Amino acid sequence: MYRVWNFLTNYSLLLIIGAVTALFWANTNPEQYHNFVEFVIWDHAPIGHYHHGHRTLTLHYLVNDVLMALFFAIAAKEVWEAVILKNGSLRGKKAATPLFATAGGMFGPIAVYLGLAAMLGSDTYSAVANGWAIPTATDIAFSYLVGRLVFGAGHPAVRFLLLLAIADDAVGLIILAVFYPSGDLAPVWLLLSLFSAVGVYVLFNWLPRRMDKGNQARPKSTWVRKTLNFWPYLLAACASWYGFMMSGLHPALGLLPIVPTIPHADRAFGIFSEAETHLTDLLNKIEHALKSPVEIILFFFGLLNAGVEFSSIGDATWLVLAGLIIGKPIGILAFGWFAAVPLRLGIPEGMRIVDLIVIGFVAAIGFTVSLFVASVAFDAGPVQDAAKMGALFSFAAAIISLIAGVLFRVKKVHL
């Protein structure tokens, strides 16, 4: 239990504290809370929300659109490793069934959310339809934590769940970019992001290695690594972020093009592994240097986004919750079974088909990413607040997962 608590304090506790504080504040002094959220840091700023012919940098924009880019960069790093490395978890046949299950874990919630919304009538459907992606999200950190509690750290279902959550994040990033632009689209600005990524890769990654070819001492690469360190990539990241903001795509995704350009080791253990801290490549060093700042950022993200008045509970609350708690398990079970049995792709040794139901409940914890999607899917107001409440209520999936683990007789496997 100590190891579980240690994991919670390392990755999730500040986010929970921020969310609980926000709920208490919004329900005791809502006016003060909302004034805090929309506090203007800089009017007529070079970055920020664009309205009335100028940009305004608010506290909410600083956290959601600027600082959360670091959170999504870490998520992108995990996805990149899983896809590109020789032994990456999203490569080859071993990833086939989890990827099918991931698809089910997205189509299931969408079908339940939109289906129930249609049953509630055309007015309700029109009001909530744009939130279809909210219940597709899976919170990697909380799902991983609950998965370890339900299955035990050594159970193959935990690795299956982590792979599913990473793949879910990858698709979620694409959904955010394609379906939820932050303003009028101006795609030409994406050339700034493209040139930044290509330029920093060629000049500070590929070229030094090319010049060192045949020289085991690698003087050029060593000079770049020791003297310039992360600075070229930081400048490229700023330029890429600005390109995303000006293009109309959500700027929180602005660092994604830079992540693949950073020098990387030929192996990875995942951010939740202690062994990862012993890798000395630049990408891993940057990720672990960002770990504590991102925890603080997640505290403010919870504080600025989870402040929903309980009176705002509405149709969107129950639709998001139903999408997650009903749609996720059904979708993951159906698609996972189809891949494992009719397609004969199989499931990891030590797992049972029925474990897919339990995994589905664990993956139904949307929280962080669901809150984020709710904040961009709807304008500020009662529908957004109701949807956010559904994302917060998805914590109930943790309790359901523990009960399901008992009912389906999951045998815990400890390391």
C-alpha cells in the first residue's frame, strides 16, 4: 500500500487537491472563484484569447493553453516511444488486441453519449452534441494507479491497460487537433511549426551526428549536447507553440512537432518506471526535469477547471458519465473479444477475456483529459459546467473497478 500511496503522491495528489479546492471554492463563493479564473494578467498581449481586435492573457489561458502544452508534450513523448522504438509497446502483433480495444473504448462512449442524447430530444442533442469526444478520454495516471490496485502490479492486464491508455491519448491528441480548433483556422501558420521542427532536428540532431560519422569520439554531437543542451529545442518549441496559436489549432498541442526531433535513447521503460530515471538521453532528461513543474501545473489546471457548482448538474453530466462508465467497458470488451477470438490475435498470457470488462471500468476514469476536452468543446456556461461535472464524477469508475475485480474474481499478481 505504501508503494501505491508513493505513486499517488508523485503523480496525482496535487491535481486532486486542486480539483477539490476548486469544487469547494466554486460552491461557497462562486463570484470570487470565477473572477480568479478569468483574472487578466496582460491586456493587449501578444498571446491570449483573441476578441475585440486584440489578445488578452488571462490566468485560465496561461494554464490551459500555454502551460498544459508541457503536459501534452510528456504524453506525446510516451506515445512516440511506444511507436518508434524497436521494442515499443505499440509496434507489432503484441499491440494489435490492445489497439482494437482502444478503438472500442472510443467508439463505445461516442455511441452511448450521442445515442442517449438523441433519445433526450433534438434540443438536448443540439446543445450537447459537440461534447462527443469528452467520454473517449482515459486518464493515464489515475487509470494506471487503479489498475495496479485491482490487478496487482505484476498482472499482464496492467501493461495492457497502460498500452490502451497511451494509444487512447494518441488518438485524443488527433481529435483535439482536428475537431476542436481554438479559433478561425489559418493553416499557413503551421509552416512555422514545421520549419521549427525540421530546422532544429537537422541543425542540432542529424547534422552533428552526420559530421561525427566514423569518429567514435563524436566531438560535434558532444559539443552540441554539453554546450547547447536543450536550448535550441526550447526556442523551437516556443516558435511551434506560437504557430499553433496563430493557426487556430489548440496551442496546448503546440509542442508535439518538436518531441520527435529531440535526441532519444534506443529504449524506454515508461515514465512510471524507476529505471527510466537512469536513461541519460536528452528527451528523457527533459521529461524528468519537467515532472515536478507539470505536477504544479496540474494543480492549477484542477483549480481553474474543476470549479463547478453542484447546481449545474444537467443532461451533459449524465451523458458524459454514461459514455465513460457504460460505453467504455462495452466497447473495450466487444472490440477486444473480436480481436482476440474471431481474428485470433489473442490476449497476453495470464489474462482472461472477462478481464477486459474490468479494464473497461478502469479506463472509464476520464478526469484530466475529459476536463480539458470539456473546456474546449463548449463555451463557458451551464453546458460546459455540466459536462465537467460528468468528468469529475468519472472517479466513480475507480470504485466500480474494485467491485468488478471482486465480482469477476480477478487474481492479483504482485511483482
